[in-house]
Amino acid sequence: MEDILTVAKAGEYCRVSPKTIINWVESGHIEAYKTVGGHRRIKKNNLETFMEKQGIPIPKEETKEEKKRILVVDDDPIIVETIVLALEEDAFDYEVISASDGFEAGLQVEHFKPHLLILDIMMPDIKGYEVCKRVKSSPSTKDTKIVVLSAYLDEEKFNQMKENGADVCFSKPLPLPQLKEEVARLLDLK
């Protein structure tokens, strides 16, 4: 449906007023049709054909890359702030938000739909591996990358987190340069 334009959208595309578009349609310069409600609709390729004939520049397709969304979940506000600031300062222009507990994390995962989740596995209200399991088992979030943080990460816990869907595990204190590198790699930016 993006190839069908309203008069207003056609005007924006040509950088003219909607009235000018209506005049061009009525004078037969641009092929259009009317909806049941009487509104004009113009096929984008018909508009572009007209624009080429008239020498009107056709806007370049804007390849707006979607910002990568990152959710940081930790009950320690200092760690959250440190990670958020480090990622916001990164050249990749991430959109970063945070949650301080498992419940809030669940809500944010559903509404914010992060591409990547940075998750402390030891929070008071919910265990990190439960969050991992839920994120990876939901069809709408199964592709979300998960980076796990823990002050008590041993090989057994690391394996348990991997089994539950974690992509990468880091021990605290946090190696920020490594974390930033891993985030960029997981999001296919490096």
C-alpha cells in the first residue's frame, strides 16, 4: 500500500501543495482514481513518471536505519547509569532505556521491543534465567540478543544461562570496553 499516495502525501513527495496535485490530476497530467468516499489516490509510479516528464526532482529513497534499541536491567542504579551512559556515548547511536526489576523488565520488553537486553541475573524479584527463558520463548521477542551480567558467574551458571537463551555472559565488575564491543557484534554493527 505504500505505492498508493493520498493527495497530501503526493504533495509532500513533489514538494507542492495538495491543491496543486488536485489541479494536475483534474487537468489529466497525473493519473489517479477515487475511493468510495471520493478521495483521490495516486500510484507512486504514475506520480514519478509525471515528475520525470516535468523535470521535478524525485526524492532519494531515505534509508532511515532503525536505531538499535537496548534495554538495561539491573537493580543497582550505579551500574545501570554507567552502562546507559557508555552505550549512549557510543558512535552507533543506540536508543537505550533501563528497568530496575524483573517486572518492569517484562513490561519494557513487550512495549519497547529491544533488539538487545543487558540483564543482571540476580535480582530480588525474579531470576535472570527466568527472564531469558520468557524472552526467548515468545515469538515476538525470540530474536532479542541477551547479554547477562553477574557478580557470581561460574562455569555452571554460565552454562545454565546459555541453555536459557543468553548470548553472552560477563562477570562484574563490568569490563565496559568489552561490553560495548560485544553489543556492537551482537547487533551486527561490527
